[in-house]
Amino acid sequence: MSRRSMLLAALTVIMALVALAPAMAQDKIQIPVWIAFTDSRLDWSRERAAEFNELFPQYEVTIEGYADYESIFAAASLAFEQGTQPAIVQYFEAATQDARDAGFEGNPQFKSVAEAFGDRTEVNGLPVNFDDFVDAARNYYTLDGSFTSFPWNTSSAIMFSNKTMLEAAGVEGIPATWAEVDAACEKIMAMENAPANCITWPNHGWFFEQAVAMQGADLVNNGNGREARATETFINSDAAVAYVSWWKDLQDKGYYIYTGAQRDWGGTYNAFVAGQVAMLLYSSSDTTALTNDGAAAGFDVVASFYPHNQDVEYAGNLIGGASLWLSNDLSTEVEDGALTFLLYFTNTENAASWHQFTGYVPITKSAIALLESEGWYEENPNSLVASDQLAAAIPSSATAGAIVGAFPAIRNHVTNAIEQVLVNGRDVTEALTEAKELADETLAEYNLLYAGE
Amino acid sequence: MLPPELIVLISIAAPALVGAAWLYRGSRTLSAGFIGVIAGGIGGALFMVPLNYCTFEADRTSTDVAFGVFLIALGAVIGIAVGAGVNRIVGSGKGISSLTSEQNTAGTFKGTVIPFALLAPTLVILALFLYAPALDNLRLSTLLARLGTDRTAFVCVDNFTKLLEPRQNYGQTLYATFLISFFTVIIGLAISLMIAYVAYQPVRGASIYRTLLIWPYAISPPVAGIIFGMVFNEGAGIMNHLIRSGGGVPVQWLQSASIAPWTIIAASVWKSMGFNILFYIAGLQNVPKDLIEAAAIDGANFVVRFRRVIIPMLSPITFFLIITNITYAFFETYGTIDFLTRGGPAGATSTMIYRIVDNGLNQRDLGSAAAQSLILFSLVIIITLIQFRTSGRRVTYGR
């Protein structure tokens, strides 16, 4: 064969392959899934998807990762507008109301999972059992009496302490209240080889919400938005002012270090692992990583409850994290595939493995039982803290968590106000009152658009 | 408040009179005056008719009214400027061709069909992907609109006037934008010229140096943000490590509201330097050697040669670089800022483009983001016009 005809033959083969490839791939039912992780958590999810694709060869689940909750939320809204939304998308807890309201031309973006499952007790042989979910997640995601989205990665804000450093400073036990944190910091900073600062945490609205709920206060009106659509925020409540004042006081004494950027998960994490601070308030989602990184850096990490205000009765914490939302208007076969994947993804073994791998709480009671029977908690006491903290919460509207429209924007008003306090030394009450006014305006605009109220 | 009919009348009649006077003054013909009346009248109504004169409704604040008057004036200026152009075409009696220069007619197309047919692919793409979304943005800026719903509400010019409220801190945003942009351009160009001059010298391995110098340009702004985040990290960064080992006090590169903008400037300058150096080296190669030699023979020392010969000879390059660098500083620093400071601390590095993306996508307030992007758009147009009017005239193209 001449060179030219060989080239032609090769080209023909390539073109045939290109033409055939989509046809071959389309034999399987495509189930695109978007999640807001780009790290090892994405790899873990992709491994589960690969297993699922082998177990159910009629489906092909593909998982795409996004940098953070905020960007996946924006991307999914835009995709829906253009008709290219995935079958399943992971939205953070604060986007719950926005997700329920989202839609174009009267067509909702998401379908309630309870509605999608109907009264089926199994899909493709996988059992459906909503009662197995842990109470904190069930309470948060049960809206108008049923599950709107499928709980997955659920965490709580807890404290991590550099036990080695605390012991060196002569601190007994782990601080459980704000006053005990102050006292511990005083001892730590008085050490000869004291760290640069004593404590840090990200300026993320979630930590603020936790602290407000722990003092038994609602964040928004109408039963924290759970009895009726919330129309007013309580960002400048006494509980909020007390918390931010304590925070500012810690900073004034040189105990708290602000990393300079809002929602700075990375900077605060690194400060703790590098030994620049002795304590860190963080998401339990990174319990495993923090414990291991601390050990690698040569110190013991002990997890404990988020410190509470000693002057107020402890009301308990609320969840954080995200849930999986099912897109509306999927064909029956895609929807069934998506539901099957949701069940597989959160089955007992996977829920337990996800917890061990990250530090998110085991999302089902059966997973907790499995972990207990394997002796996991005896070996890894830090991993139990978040579940214990959530279980310790006294059920109330405050600890169920706020459901409110434009929540991410409201959080932004809160973190802006806190930043003005921390960076520009603004008065706490004044900054929070301004944030409340701005948040109420944002909420009024949101309600006007979505509910015509 | 005046009755609405009177407002409409004034908003059209006043610009029409101004337009007539302006154009008549220039050419002293009745037709010019007539064009002025039409252009001014249309200009006066340009923004107000789509807005349905909402800024003058009874329950509007004085800020809204003032903004309405501003919009009428702006529309009038645009209308009269277009009218002046039309007048030139009509007045010359040669149609569109009067806009092209007289001496350079060789090789031009006859008629209008073929040139427009050849331009069509570009025009269609521009219209579809640039002009149509830009017009839609105008509409969006008058709406209460949020990402995630198609329901909107007309809010007149609230998205603009809200920015004037002190608690919105828009003044700080403008200040941060100008501070960061101005110094990014000035410092960036100065350092780039210096480095380019050194790299341009015939030394061994010059091409290797030049390649290495251009490298930062190939790095995306977020990566530049990550690199500088590691360098300027307060606790673990290299910068503070050096300062500490030198016995100094660590600097709060990213935590201090007064220092953080300068960290952003440093990162932006570093990022844009490769591009600038590339152009300056190319420019330096085009500076005629005989000019420099002649200056040297005349007794000009290095500084004088640099100031009087090289910099003027580089002025077309500098002019081009100022425009591209302003665009860079205004629009493309988002990634760097997002990774270094997220607009903080307390808004000190929240530039206009950062705020637009943050308000529009993160806070989902599309209406406000649209309004802000129009302000940014107008600013860049104004700066570019000033630039063309001032430095543009001083540019020497060497012939």
C-alpha cells in the first residue's frame, strides 16, 4: 500500500471510531452527578461510582467535581437555565430554600426525593429506608413533612485541640466553654515557647449560626423559617452580639488570629497543623485528615464539642454539609438510575466508609452500628465527637437550623460585618445591626421574586 | 414635582435645542441645525423612554431624580455626537466614503455589498455574542433579578442609586480599583522596561533569559494567586521567614487592610510582566541604532539617551501596553484577588470586577451585578478615550 492510501485507511478507521463512540456509549443510561469536591473526596466518590457502574451495567454514573459549594450552586443554576443540568447535584445546607424555590418558566429545578421514591420500598433491589437516617439530618432535611433532598455529607462544627501543647501549658482537660477557652489561652500564651496565637477558625457564616443556635436563639423568624417562609433575620440578636463580642475580645488579647480572608478553610487548617495555634474550630468533615496531619507533625489532636457560652444554657448544635438533589424532568429510566445510585451511594457500608475516610458523621444508624461492631470508635475517639455533639442537641427550631431564602447572601452580610469588627475595629452591635438591615433587604427582594410576597 | 408631560417635553426639547445650537455653530447650515434637533431629541429620550421616565415618579428620592437628569444629559451627549457624525457625512455630500481618508483610496471596494458580505461573519458573531448580551445587560440593570429564577421585577434605577448608600461601601470599591489598577500599570510598565532593557543587551544566553522572563505570562491569574499566597503567608510564607531570620517583625501581607492591596499589586505586576517585557524587547529591537549613536556622538549620556531617544521611540509600544494593562488590571485580576484575599480584609482589595462576580454569582444578585458592570464598562471607555486624546497624540510612530 502506498503511503497515501495507508493514511487514508487510518483516517477512515479513526473517523468510523469517532462516529461509533457516542453510539456505543449511549447504550448505557447516562447519569451525570455533580459534587462540590475536587480533592480525595472526589476520588472516593468516583470509586463508588465505578463500583456502581459494574453492579448495574445498564447505568453509567459520571461524577464531576466543583471547587466549592458556592460555585457548584451558581453553575447548577446556570446549567438548568440552559437545560443541561445533571441528574444529581450536591447543594450545601444553606442553599436548601433556594433549591426548593429554583425554577424557570414555572418549572421547578428539583424534584422532591420523597415524591420520586413514592411508596416504593426498593429500587433495582436496593431497599429504601428513610427511617435509618440519623435524627439531626432527618430533622434538617425534612421540610413540609418529607425529604426534599437526599442527605449525604453531614458534619458539625467542632473544636480540635493540640493536646501536646495544652498539656505543656498546664491546661487540664479540654476547654468546653468560652470562659474556659479564655483561661486556656491565657496559660498557653504565657508559655516560654508560646505559639504565635492561641486559636483560630474560618470567618464563615456557619460558625456564627452554630454559636447562635447553641444559645437557643433562632436565626430567622417564623420558627427559624420552618413554620412559614422566613421574612426577617435576627442577625443582631443578643446571642449573636455575645458571640461576636467574645470573638473580638479573643482577638484583642492576641489569642485569636484572623487569616485575612473570609471562608478561609485552608489558611486556618494550615495554622493549626503548623502549630501556630493550639486550638481550631473547624468542620468535623476533616476529622480524619486533621488527626493524621497533627500526628505527622508530632502532636496529639483531640476533638471536642464546639465551646459554648457558659452564661446561657447549652441548646445544642446543628448540622452542616450538603445533600444530594434530584433534577426535575428526568426521563423515568434516568430518574430510576439516579435513585438507585443515591441508595447505593449511602448504603450502610458506603456511609461507614465515607465517615472513616473523611469525618462526616455516619449518615445512617445502621452505619453507626456497623462502625461500633468493628471497634472503629474505640480506636478513633475523635470520629465520634460530631455524632455525639449532634445527638446531644435538644430538639428545637434553633437546633434544627434555619431555612431561609438567599441564605448564602445573608451569610455574606454576616461575614462582612464580622470582618469589619475584626479588621477595622467596628462596634459589634452597630456592625451586626447594619448586617441585619442589609440581610432583611436581601431577603425581602428574594421573597418578592420567589413568593410574590 | 413637575407634571410628567412637562418632564417628557423638557427632556426632549432641551437636548434638541442644545444639539441644534451645537451643530449649527459648527457648519452654519440649516440642515446641520435640523440634524442637531433630531439627534438631541432622540438622545434626550434614549435612556428615559425604555425606563418610562420612572426616575421622575412622585415617590422617587432626589438621588433618583438627579440620576434621571444625568441619564438625559448622557443620552443627549451620545445623540449629539452621533448627530455630528451624520452631519459630516451629509454635509460632505459624498455619503459613507467621506469617512475614509482621501489619499488612501487605492484598493478599496466599490459599492457596499461586497465589503459588508466580507465583514458579515465577524459582525454576526459580534452581534450575537457581544452586542446582544450587552444590550440585555442594560435591561437587567433595571431589574430585581436573582440567579436561579426567571421572575423579575422592575426597580427603575435602584440598582445604581443603591450603590451610593454609605453602607454599600462602593466608594471603597472604587478606591481599591483605582489604587490597584494605577499602580499595577505604572509599576508594571516601569519594571518591565528596565528588565527588558537589560535582557535586550547582547549577552551570552540572552534568548534563555528572555524565554524565562516571559514565563509568568503563561501562568493563569489563580495560579499566580496561589504562588503569592505561599510567598506572603503570614505564618509560613517565605517573605516573613526571610524577615524573621533577618531579625525583623513579620508583616501582615494579607491581613492588613493597608498592606493587602500592595500584595495584590505585586502579584499582578509579576503576572503581567512577561507580556510587557515581550513587547518592550520587540520594541527595543526596532529602535534605530544610528539614532542612539548620533545622540552619543552629540555628547548625550546614558540617562539622556534613554529619556530623549529610547522612551520616545518606544511610545507606540508603551501606548499599546498602557491600554492592555489597564484592561488587565481592571478585568483580569479577579483570579489573583480571589485566591489571595477574596476581596478582603474588610473590602480593601474588593475591586469592581471582583465585586461584580461576587455579587452576581456568589450572592446571586444579577441586577446589581449588571448595574455595576455597566459602571465599569463606562469607566473603561472614559479612561480609554482620555488615553487616546492625551497620550495618543504624543505617540511617535517614527515617520
